[in-house]
Amino acid sequence: MNKYEDYLSWGRYPRLYPKGVINFHWINEQLGMEDINGTILPYAYGKSYGDSCLNDNGTLIDTKRLNHIVSFDRKNSILKCEAGITIDKILKLIVPENYFLPVTPGTKHISIGGAIANDVHGKNHHIAGTFGCYINELELLRSDGEKIICNNEQNKEFFSATIGGMGLTGIITKAEFKLKKIQSQYIDTEYIKFDNIDEFFEINKESEANFEYTVAWIDCSFKYGSNTRGIYIRGNHIDTKPDKWNSKQEMMIPVPFELSLINLFTINAFNTLYYNMQISKLARKLTHYNSFFYPLDCVTDWYKAYGKKGFLQYQFVIPFENGKFALSEILKVIYESGKKSFMTVLKTFGDIKSPGLMSFPRKGITLAIDFSMDGPDTFKLLDELDEIVRSVGGGLYPAKDARMKPEDFKRFYPQWVNFAKFIDPKFSSSFWRRVTK
Amino acid sequence: MKTILIIGAGSAIAQETARLFAKDGFSFYLSDLSGERLKIIADDLIAYGAKNVFYQEMDANNFEQHQAILNDAINKLKRIDFVLIAYGTLPNQEQILNDTLLIAKEFSTNATSVILLSSLIANYFEKIGDGRLAVISSVAGDRGRQSNYIYGSAKGAVSLFLQGLRNRFGPTNIKIITIKPCLVDTPMTAHLSKYFLYTKPEQIGIGIYNAINKGKDVVYLPFYWRCIMTLIKLIPERIFKKMRL
């Protein structure tokens, strides 16, 4: 076993190891990055799915210990912290005091630095945009030891390049961002079953006007194509006075070792069960924020259920124009391939622009799918999907990618040439080397 | 208003414990080797809800400084309710085995200085008739092992000393709490490869916070290490001495 087994990505594919890891214990310590031979990349919790957080044969700087809060301005709802702190740790501090993150991704076990470097989005993208939209200021540490403070006025270009910059512009050491006020830690949630893509878009149109959070789960055990069925989930924070903060530890189900639990049988069983557990067309309940936003966090290390080979995530966005047709085509191609995704998530993005130069979200339809890594077959299917995404002018999400072709990356992100000027001369990643080949 | 003095406040475990007391609105006096680090920790604790945070750089091996630091803490906090001694070093034993001065230094850091500080604090608590002293010892102090007996014997000395103190204050309000963490994923163990028995400092922090609030005697963290160590201590010496541990 490689001694850097803990420094892989969430999908456990590709298994690319660094030649060394440096622990960044204190924000004021001298890292001596000038003296490191080869390339450098910051790394915290490794929750990116593919190779954007990997640096094979280079050095990773582990930032997990940079977990201090610098200031918490309760009056103006502003938090300033070191960038290795997790969303989990922030929520444990702010939720009991009735604050929440303006945008949160689907896991809370990521660092704030990672949230910025991938300009993460959440279930409220249609009205809130990405996490990057809420950042006031960043502190960037470059390999020559220079500290760059950047915001919308000062070093604006570095600010823009760092948001969604995949950790390549330097180490994000500190970040200041806005929080939102909430009244309760519960979400008033509605679940609506839909039987085809047209129905999804009808519900979605109505929901986006009235609900802060919207997302849909697709039943992939069932027929794909325009007859795809699923459950639409939408919710709002409730306004009532908060209950007493429940400090009870969440239940955690560990997956003890890498064991292939996910196969066509379990995928079908899980998806059929999930769809049929809800009998009525519409269900409504109060959901704790943990189960609403982070449903999978209760299974620690769930990637292990895919076995040693790991898995691939595939998330694309396609414009609304021709989008419905392209989506049906994609679902049809997947169905015909016989491959199935354990968890398939569908959502629409709004048109709020992020300050991030390389941000993934853009107005349109986004779908996230996961496939166990079965070698050439899996790649062949994804290549076919690429073709459809490309034909309608869509794009893929680097944080979830391990196989996008260089020409596609350059097509999806034509601004990459401009972005490259802001990359730290010593920084690189396995992803970056692959897509700029 | 409740107050706590933390010596070795920069340790990952101490920081996690301190954050929990900060949420309860405690006032702090922190000491550690590095003043710059203390500033970072002080800001963090204020954000978490601490009322006041005072701090002072200190090298615990500078014994003459102990009384002055304690006096300053009493002065700033008016009264000290809780004390947590959390610093320590984990030497690579093979590297220091042939250097008796280094062994002496390790023993001073992990045992002598802790015993001296504990003595001063015990006297202060005796004077005010109340107080809780928690010291981070280690499971390594429960039995001597070839790989780790310099660190282990220092921690063992601390455990035994605290046992004596606890006995001295037996019938009183003063509580002496021995904390015995197992393997924790902290900067102290950063050079060792981690396996499933490792625990996160957050978890240990919760354990120490609870142990201080409840006024426990000896706490193993996580709790199941009490069973593991009981079994290890039961192994007869003639067998144990042949084991590679």
C-alpha cells in the first residue's frame, strides 16, 4: 500500500500519488515553497472526485490544520477564517447562533479553500449563484512567499482567477465571506414525484419562483429517456423560532473497507425502493438541515462501496436551448449502454454570474451521474455523452472529472489561456497537466 | 464568569477543548511557546464566544517562569476555575537513546515541568478551596514498551504524581483529572502513518471538556482504551518482555 493512500481523490480513480506531502500547521510558518523541487498543489480533504486535487510525482501541501476562525462579525453576518477549516466546523459554530452558509455543496466535509477553488454551487443556485458570489476577500500565499490580498477592487484579477481556480493560483490561506441569517435549522421540504422530463420542467418552473432550494433525484432503475421518472425536492428555511440546538452526535455508518457493494442489482434495488417509498404524488415534511443538504454524509467513506476500482462522476451543464432534447438523448444513451448510476441528480442553474473566471456553473440544466469504474466501457459511454454535451454548447465540471479530453476542456473553458497567466509558477495538478496537454 | 488557564494552548487537542469552553463564554489565559500562535488562537476563541482571552509566551522548561505566569493569570482572570496542561513532545526514541542530555530534556518537558506546574496550581487551588486541574498524560505511561519508554516513563511519572495529588484532595472540592488519550491525529504524530485506531483531536476535545465539567478522575479517550490498557497491563512481565511493542 502506498504511504500516501490518504491523499487520493474521492472517486479513488485515478490512483495518482504525490512524491511528498508537507503539513501546513500554522498560517504564520515559513513553508519554504521556493526550495521544493517539482510542482506544488494545496490539498485538504480530497473530496474532488477526479484528479483536480491530485499532483502525481509532485508535492501536496496539506492545509487541514489551518482551521482557525479569524473573526465572526455577528452584527454584519461576516465570517473570516483560515481556509483549511471545514464547512462542518463552521456550521457547528454558526447554526446554533442562527446563521447559515449562503451556498453549500452536498457534503460538509470539505475545506473552505476547496469550496472557493472549485467555486461550489448548491441547491439554491437559481437564486443565489455560487459560493464565490459571497466572498469579500481572499488571502493568497504564492510559492515565492508573497502574500496577495485580493478582493473586488484590490488585485481584482487574482481574485477572479482564484475563485474556481482549482488551487492553482497559490494557497488560499484566509477567506472572508458573507453568511445568511436563518430562524431555524429545519427546512420545510416537499417531495413531488414526476413521470417524465416534461413534468420535471413544469414543476421546476413553478418551484424556482417559490422555493429557495430545488433539486431532483432521478430513478435510474427505471426507463431512461423522456420517460425518466424521479422525485423533485424543494424547500425553504422555516421562519419559526428555533428549537433548542440539538448537539446530539449524528449517526455515522462507516464503510470499513473497499468492497464492491454497488452493482446493477443494488443500484436497481435502491432506486426502485427510493422511488416507491413515497406513495403519494406529493409529500411534505420538516427536514433537519443535515439530512436536507448532506444526505450522504452519514455514510462515512461511501466511495469504498465502489470497491478498489473506484468510480467516475460525470457532471455537465447544457443551455436551456435544445437542453430538454439533449438531456433526453443523454439519458437514452445511458439507458442503452446498460450502465447505471447509483445516484443521479438533476437541477437547473440560474443566470447569476460568479466573479470566478473558471467557474463551472452557467445558465442551463445540470446533471450529475456516477458510474463505477469498469475500464474502457465506462470511458466509451462518457465519450458518447461528451459528444452530445459538446453539440449543444455545454460544459463539464473539473472538480468531478478524471477523463475529459484536452480539446473539450479548451472548448468548454476558452478563458483558460487568460487564466493560465495567474497560475503560480510552481503550482500544477494532475488535472491541469492532463487537460492542457 | 468561569475561567480557564491552558498551558500548551497551541496543541491541537487543547485548541479543540478550548473552543468548547469558549462557546460557554469562558475567559481564558493561554500560554505556549509561540506568541504569534497564541494570537491566532485568541482570535479564534473570541470568535467562538470567549469573553476575554489573555495570553503569554512561555517555555515550560524555564521553571523560574512558572510562578510569574500563574500570578499573572490569577491577576488577569481574578480567579482560576479550571486548568488544562496540554503540552508535550513525542521524541523519536532511537534518535535520542544515545544522548542523555536529550533524554533529560524530553523528561523535563513531559514530566518535570508538568509536575512543577501542577504543584503550584494545586497549592493555589488549596488556598481558594476549589478548582479543577486536568493534565494530558498518555496511555503510553501505563506500561513501558521498548519503542517508547522515554516518553512513556515521563507520562507514567505524571500519572502517578496526579494520582497522589488526587489522593491529597480526596475529600475536598478540588478535582485532579488525568487524561489518557490514545493515538490522536495531531501535529505531534504527523510523522507517523495513520491507521484505524487513530482518533481526531475534535473527539478528544469533547472527551476532555466533559471530563473537566464532570470532575472525573482518570479518563481514557476514547473510553474503550481503558479495556485495551487493562488487558495490556494484565500480561505477565515474563511474557510481555519478549513481545515487540
